[in-house]
Amino acid sequence: MKDEIIKWLKDWFDKNGKDCNAVIGISGGKDSSVVAALCVEALGKDRVIGVLMPDGEQKDISDSYKLVEFLDIPYIEVNIRDTLYNVFHSITNSKGKNVNITEFTEQTCFNLPPRIRMATLYAISQSNNGRVLNTCNLSETLLGWETRWGDAVGDVAPLANLTVTEVKQLGYELGLPKELVDKTPADGLCGSSDEEKMGIKYSDMDKYIRTGICDKEVKEKIDKRIRENLFKHSPIPSYDPSLNVMVL
């Protein structure tokens, strides 16, 4: 699988960004580590730019540094804390009519950082002849464990059709440090792991994706999340006046 993805990435860059750099947000987890390693194999380490984007102090920032140093790729660290504060502060102190936001929902607080990070990635990409790499995997996408217009976007997505289990296998095949590949997935915001927050194990999700086999209670929980989050990875509905119907 590794060689096929590397060839696919080479071909994609040849057609959609010849001589462009791969720009990747580096979290220190398995997904960004695997994507970065694949791009190094496909393009060479000098064409892969790692972007570290902590929100203030990040407890596991050492994992991000471990990855960029292991791959020996160029990198930049951009702390997004001031940007987040300014956006939240500006909203709560804004003037207008019949709209007065004094506090933010939990979901807003969770989703704004990934969106700021994606805007940062594109700013760096456009100033460095780059293409932004999406690092989401199939398991997370189906469960809705991604932020629309945040980590869910990018110019090319090498892991989009791979389960968490398959991404980890790819990480081993690429020779990445085991502690990065096996790192417990967490968003770094809510204080708990992905699996704890969702109440679903990725091993169960991956088995369900590839075999259709799953415990009935877990299956119902997975199916419910898939239905609720389908809009995140569906095309934006648009009105077509010539047909007088909504185009989905």
C-alpha cells in the first residue's frame, strides 16, 4: 500500500502542482506523521514543510518536534493563541443590531482553533509555492470527528479512504517512531481521547467499515453518528434556477 500511495502522490503533484511544496500541519499524531512521511518519500524532504500550530502551551509539542526532526524537514511554528483571543474578544465586544454574543458554545470553542489553523496553513502555502495536505482518515470522517472548513479540508487527501488501523500499519511500514504511530488520538481541547468523547472504539469502527460486522448496540451508535455528520463531507447544496430544484 505504501508504494502505491507514494506513486499516487507523485502523480498528483506532477499534475496539480509540479515543483510545489507539500504544506502539512504537524500535530505529532499518527495522521500528520504518516502524511508527512509519505510526502518525503514522494517529493523529497526539501519539498515538505511542517507547520506546528500550538494554542498557547501545548503539552505534547515535543511530539511534533520529534516528527520534523526525525524526517529532517523544514518547519515553522506559529502560535495561534493571540489570533483566537482577538477573534473571540472582537465578537463579544462587537456592535450591531439584535445580535449580542457574550459567551460561546463548547462546539464553537472546539471548532475555531482548527479553522484558524487551516487559514494559517493556506497563508503559508500560498507564500511558499505550496499545496495543503489534508490529514483526515476514513474512520474519523465517517464519525464526524473533524471540523468542517478546518482539518476536514485541504488540496489533497492521501489518507481519506484508509481506516485508523490501516493508517497505523502504514506508519509502521514507513518506519516512523512507534510512540507517534501508537499515540492515543485526542483533539487537545476537551481533555479526553477521541474514543472517550465519542464512546466508540476505532477498532470497532474499522471492523465495521471493512466487514460490516459490529455489536448491535455499537452499530446503532456508529450509524447515528454517520447520519448526523453526513453533511460535513457532502457537497454544498446549490440552487439551480434552470431546473427549479435543489442540486445536491
